[in-house]
Amino acid sequence: MQTRLRVAGLFAGIGGIELGLHHGGHRTELLCEVEPAARRVLRARFPDIETTKDIRELPALPEVDLVAAGFPCQDLSQAGKTAGIRGSRSGLVDEVFRLLDHADPTWLLLENVPFMLALDRGRGMRHLVDALEDRGFTWAYRVVDALAFGLPQRRRRVLLLASRREDPRGVLFAQDAGEPTRPARPGVACGFFWTEGERGLGWAVDAVPTLKGGSAVGIPSPPAIWIPADGSIITPDIRDAERLQGFRAGWTAPAMTSGSKRGVRWKLVGNAVSVPVSRWLGEQLADPGTHDGRSDMVLSGTAWPPAAWGHGGKAHRVDVSMWPVRGRRRHLLEFLKYPTTPLSARAAEGFLRRAEMGNLRFTPGFLEDVAAHAERLRTAVA
């Protein structure tokens, strides 16, 4: 029998988790989001749902079955300052636990970046697990890649599901398609972060790297795409970025006001949760499978694997991939629907300077094409 859940969405952003859960058959009773631009999107896209401003001012949760919280990742991300779970932004997850002390939902869903499994020797995940077990929860988590759902964006996220009376393992672990092994197609487009180049690149073959709310140079910005066939370097349109997250084109348009900067929508999209991922989770919550656990292994030490579950102080490693399903994959250039923009000469030259200072290894011909691209733009301007 399928179950339709009532949802409270905390740190809702532009509603990626909630929209996916709606597609999975559930309904949202409350949205909480502090960012004004994101709230404008929520009010436009979910006009009949109560929207509140600040989780710190939320006195209690309504009667719901699922509390969903994609809590801030700024202090846990490699792109951020890595302050850890006690940072001023990511530490707001403790407000979720405050609310749970006076509520009894069937499910709790937390979502964040995989780097928190390793940051500060895994202390962030330990903090979450301890807080859950202190409150009587059984927990399970799995790193899931948005590529598994057919979107040409490599986006890995930790889905942490917990319950006081249900088994989260059947929801998270019952499906496992396994990551496919595909030979690289010659001349395929590759995405990368033009805002980096010295220590990292975010290289993604036939896909864009993870869309981000911020960057190494401190600005919300699109990734770049190298097209080896003609040597061009382009950036996608914001409407395609929305589609790469599973939203319809124009989803974040209500965020803009007369004084808004162009980067506002990129920040919102970069911080969002992939809609197909949360839809899959919603479908699994409505109709869970089973997990026999015979191959699970007791965790030892402080390292957190890509998937695990635990209860009462005991944790177990689960051997599943980041690909619960295999959606029909579209090539990146075939997916892009809206006009692209050439990466500016200034951006390309800045990337090249950082690449020269670092010790990264690059695909043959890539840096030469970036340099030629910058030169063509400079010549055209001259």
C-alpha cells in the first residue's frame, strides 16, 4: 500500500526537495526559508503553502509525517570555508533537532554535500548521528549522484533518512543499478569550473560539474563547457541550469526584482536540490523495498563510507553504488536548449593564469583551446 506523506520543508531554498516529493505523491504543509529571493520563488511556485522566514523563529512544527531539511552546506563544502558542522550556517541544523524534541514525525530527511563525510575527520556526520540516536532514531544515508537520473550534471549528495519507528534501509538501499562503465566518446564536450584551475577543475565528461551557489573566486557563476570539435568555450543559459537541476525553465524568474543582480538566480539554482533525486526518494518512501543486510559490515574507525546505517551506537557499512537507478542519459550538447554565451576573454585568461600556477594535469589540447578562445575574443574586440 502506497503512503502519501505530509511534509514540512525546512531550509527549502527554491523547493527542489518539495517539488520532487510532490512528483512522488506527497504534499507539503509548511515551507521555511530565510533568503528573500528564494522566498519569492517559493511564494510564486507554491502559492497555497504557508511560507515562514527563519527556522530560528519557528516555535514548533505542524503535524506532519516527514521533515525535510537540505540544511546549509557553506561550512561543509570544499567550495566554502570548511568551518565544519559548528559553523554559523551549517550549524543551523541544530534548529531541526530543537524542533524534533517537541514533534514526532515518521521520517526525517537531511541533505548535504558528501565532503561532510570527510571534513574534520567526519565530525560533522558524527554530530548528526549522535543527535539522531540521542532522540531514538534509526538512521541510514547514501551518497547519490544526479547523473543516475539522466541529467548531464555530476552532482553527488548525501541523503540521510531517519525514523523512530520505520526502517530507512528499505527506502535508501533497496534499489541499486550500479554506475555504468562508458568508454569516452571522442570529441565529446566536457564541463569545468572556469573559476578554479589551480587546485581543482571539476572536470566532467559529457556533463557539467556540480552547479554551485558560490565559487573559488567568490561569485555565483555558471560552469564552462569545452567543445573540442571547434575549440570553443561556452557557458550555459540560466534556464538550462534550472533544467539541469530538474526544474522547468524559468523556475527562478520570480526571484528577480528591479535591483537584483544576474548572479542571484545562479546562486539559487546552485544551492538547490536536484528534483529527480528527491522524486526518486519520494517514490521510495511511498512504496519502500527491502534490504536484507547480509553483506553489511560493522563500521570501525572514524571514516564514513558512501553508504551506511546505524542504531543504538552501532553502525554498518552498506555496499551500494551512487546510482540507485539508470535514467536515460542525454548528451550534454543535445540537452542544452537555450542560447549559450562564450566564456569571456577575462575569465579565460584568469583561468589560464591559475592553471599555470598549479600542478594539475589537463586533457591534451584543452589549455591550447582555452588560450586560442581568449585570443579570438580579444582580437574581435580590437
